[in-house]
Amino acid sequence: MIIFFEPNTNPSNLAQLQLHLKQQGFESNYISSENCCIVPGLKQTTSLQQFTFITRLQQIDTAYQLASKEFKAEIQFEVNGILMGTHFANIIAGPCSVESEEQIFETAAFLSKNGIRFMRGGAYKPRTSPYSFRGLGKEGLRLMGQAAKQYNLSIVTELMDLSLLDEVMQYTDIVQIGSRNMANFYLLAELGKINKPVMLKRGMQAKVNEWLLAADYILSGGNKNVILCERGIRSFDPMSRNVMDIAVIPLVQSLSHLPVIADPSHGTGSASLVPALSMAAMVAGANGLMIEIHPNPAKALSDAHQAMTFEGFEKLLKDINRLQPFIQKPIDVNLSVV
């Protein structure tokens, strides 16, 4: 049950309500940003009539509450003046890892020339092997920040650990939470307190219900601006790195108001497969794409096989432009320049 209040309700009145609920055996979670209180298991409402500041009650039957489309039909927010949300599509591109000043500035210049306004890049990399390149750390963030400033780009980068939050927040515009951390619930709860959007990648073995519950951890902390990212799920077949779940895009959009973007780079693990899956995701209704590109993929220090060349990415943008009549939502890219 979700209980909604009048704006600026007196805190003492809220405390009385929560005490009343506790005496009846119900724990409550107050969400100040939504003027509401979530009370799991509450179904009887007659005992609440005495609380005149309550404006309405809403029963949502799914385990996830704030991520539900029943709770909110749509969402819209801005990142440095760029619209994102239920009815928009955005393209994010850049290298898996920030490797050098030359590489990230060359990438930023290329993105700017092609009308892309979001640059991704990893400074701290969660690698399966402890002997693989794990990023430049703070120096990578600094280089990405300089390149983004020069070319008027917004940054998307991954936060691996809560100890790095302040450092990452200095540079990023969207905080990315990777597949491995989708179930790091303490970290997600802390991200509910920040004032920047969070991109929540689906866990490689996560069910849709678990993914949306993970989003609720962030939303229940007060951060309304969550972006879901489908990045493929693990299967028994070694022929592709992951299985790109295109069907989950319209499925989640039928369940949640949160925007869903697709990451076909991790979803396939192969640059040659990225264009087809990108176009399929967009026609399926995705709110955008996140694609790995590199000036010289053969020399990339991480995920070289899935990084597109600049030329390949330019061709993909042209192909997406041709699909615009079927996409049915504005794409925040100046496709006329490609």
C-alpha cells in the first residue's frame, strides 16, 4: 500500500501515522520526494480515516512499488539541458576504458562532430581477471572531464564502490551501476541520496522482477531519475558473450515508467553484431543505446572485440536515421550531420 500526503505535511503528523502503523504491525518507508509512505502488507484502510492529511491510497500488487507504472505513468528529466525519460531516446558512446589523453580527446571530438552528446568511458574497471587492465582511476576521470568540457559532452561512467562516490560525482553526469553491482543493495540505497541520475544495468542473471526491485532501492531513497539498461544475460551458449534480451525492452516498458536503454556491445560481445542488435532494440522501443567505440579497436586495452570503429559507428547512425519512422520517439542526436 502507498499512502500519499498533502505537500508540506507537518513532520509530527507523519510521525504519528508511522507510530500508528507500527502499533498495528506494519513497517513504513517515508519517501519525502514523492510525498508518500510505502507500507508493505497493508490492506485495511478504515483505521486511517483520522489522518486528514492523507490525500489518497494506492494498492500496487507487485513487489516493486516506485518503479511500477501504476505508481507513475511517465518520467522526464534533464541532464545538462538534454531531455531524457519515458518518451525520449538518447545515444551514449565511447570507449570501454579511458586509456590515454590522445584516445579520449580523439573520441570526444568524433562524438561531437557526429551530434552525440553523451560520452561513456571507464576509469575504474571491474575485470574478471585481476591481471587485466583495470583503468586509469582518478586520472581517467580527470582526462574524461577535460575532454567532455572542451567538446560540450555529458559523461557516463561506472561507480564500482561506495568509497569512490565523491570522486566519481566530481566528474560524471550520470552514475552507471554495472551488472555485478545490481545486487549491491547498500550501494543502491546510498545512490538514492544523490542528485544525479543513475543508470542501473541488469544483472547478468537477474529476473525482471529483481531488476525493478533494485531500482526501487534507489527510488525509495529519493532519487527519481533512474535509467534501466539491458546489457544481455548469461546463457549456456558460448558463441556470444551474452544473450541480448530484446523482448525485455517492451516488457519492462509495460511494467515501469523508467526509461530502458540497450547496451548491444556487452549484449553480444562482438562489434559485428552491434549494428543489428542496436537497430532491433530501437525498433523494439528502447529509450536509447550505449555503444562502445574506439579509435583503434585492435589496440583497445579492454573489450577490444566488441568496440566499434568510428567508421562503423557513423554507418550505424545513418542506419538508425533511416529507421526513424519506426522508432516513434525523438532521438537526441543531430542525425543530419552524419
